[in-house]
Amino acid sequence: MADSAPKVAEAEREEPADVLDEKVDALVKLIQKSKHFIVCTGAGVSTSAGIADFRGPNGVWTLRAQGKQAHNRKSTLQTIPTPTHMALVELQNHGILSYLINFRAVSTYKKSIHDHRTGRNCAICGGILLDTIINFGENLFEEPLRLARKHAATADLCLVLGSSLTVSPSNEIPETVGRRRGAKLIICNLQSTPIDHLTSIRIFTKTDNLLTRVMAKLDLPIPSFILRRRLAIQIETGEDKRQQLTVRGIDVDGTPATFLQSVRLDYSRRVVRSEPFVFNLRCPEPGTQMKLELEFMGHYNEPNLEVQYSYEDGSNTEAHYLLEYNPNDGNWVVTQSETPCLDDSARNEVTENEKVVIDLTND
């Protein structure tokens, strides 16, 4: 990958607006007619968020081939999804985008649930956590790759966004579509790719520019990014009748999520600064209102948030909160529920019907 990049990258190209508009019209018609539409994304979909690509003029591999190091790279934990990311989410939500597969573990498409830090041990059971990140030199997971190939074999439309399509086996997915009779392959990338000759439409523009136009033609809004956190607060009574209040972050599937830096209970001088966030209580009366101040990691400059927990009589009382933060206006919205604020689709592993994104970000 890195050693295959030239010292001088191919020049990037952008088409005139009138040419682009004609191609957008043609693409929109294909999307509207499609019965099985898949998308493949590369590093180019994230450059407008401040994340460097790999083979562009200032890409990571290009600079490395020149003996240089990339500078001023923005942390992926501080980036906000681009219009391309949010447009793809909206297309998926409307059932227009049939299948999405993510070959990368930390996906910007669902960043609101994946951008927290994860420690080496589970905050609940203490067991060792195993990541699902595909590091350089590691093979792709077999099941996502199998599903990607399966859907490439049945897709009637494949759109590639921001990828040089030089890394195998990821690049085989769009190539499969391009070689199938009756299927259409569209590539949007600022540089050429090895399979441009297989395309029905070849577009040279930034992915944000393309998706903004496509969404306008489809009369669909591109939603704003909202950071979503899920919180559980529980009081447990032990055999010795002592009570403990525990505050923990949870992910969409109920697994532990680390996004809190500290927690403070309003009538306690003690600030808990590490997991597990536990407070010992002195037999609170039923109906007692407790205020907790949450301090976050601050990747989005999110301010501290105060949540209120009402203790009800019972040996184990748990409340769940959905915390939604808008980076644009700096405001939190808190929704409390008796049941976990979880995403049912996230409870299971990748299945035949799950929508995933084919992410070729090593390109």
C-alpha cells in the first residue's frame, strides 16, 4: 500500500459545473430506477473533515514516498461527519441505499456511536476487550467480505466515492459490478482509477459536491450531525443493605462505552474520575432527587451536563438517558426512559439484511 504510492501523485481534476450537472442528472435517474444500490467509499469522503487521504497530492502514502511526514492531521476523534457521510445515512434511512458494508471498525457514518474511547478492560466484567479494527497487515473479516461479494453479485448500481481502487480485495467489489451485464458502475474520484474503463458514468469532483447535488435532485435533506450518547444510572442494594449508585456509558447494543471523564454527585464533595463511576449512598429515601454533573472527553468542546436521577423504592433501580449534543449550537437535549435507549439493529452481528458501508479508506 504505502510502497506502491508514487512520489509525485497524479494531479486531481474537477469537472466544470455544467458537465457535472449533466452527470448528476444521469446518476439520479439510475438511483431512482435501481432495485439494489450499493456504495463503496474511500478516504476521499473524509478529506473535507480534515482527515488526510492516502494517495492524493498531500496524502499519507504520497508524503511517505517523498520521505516526508504528514503534519497538522486532525484527530479522528475530533472530526465531524461530512455532508457525504450524512447524505449516505439519509439515503439508507429512506431505503434508497440497499446495502452498506464497513471494512473499517471506526466508521464516520455512525460516528455518534463509535467515537468514544475504549479501555483495555470491560468496565462491567473486567474482561479483556477485543477490537474489530482491521489494522495494516491484517486480513479483512471473512463474513463482511463474503456479504460484500454477495451483494456486488446482485447489485444493479454501484457508486464509488473517493477511492483510488488500488487495494485488494476491496477493489474487487466495484469491479464485480462493473463487469456484470446490465449493472452500472459509477466512480466519483479526483484521480483516475484502474477500472475507469468499466464505468457507465465517470465523475471528477469532490464527493461532498456530488452528494449535495444528488440529494437536492432527490429532494432529500442532508441532516445535521448530532452526537448521541447513552447513559445508564443505577442504584443497587447489597446484602448488607448498603447502596451504591453507578453511572455508566453504554453503546447502541448495550456494551460499555467510555465517553465520560468524571462524574460529580451534587451533595458529595467527591468527584469520581475513573471507571467505574460509583458512589456509596447513605440510605436515600424513595423519591429522592439526585443531580449528577457529567464531564465528557471534550472532543467536540461539549460542555458539562447535569442530569437528574430519581430514586424509587426497590433493591435495584435503573434509569436510562439518551444525551444528544449539537456541535453547531452547543446545546444538549436529554431524554429519559425506563428502558435502554438502544438501537435494535445493533444488537446482532452483521446479517443478510443489515445495511453496511463498503469503506475503502486504505486507498
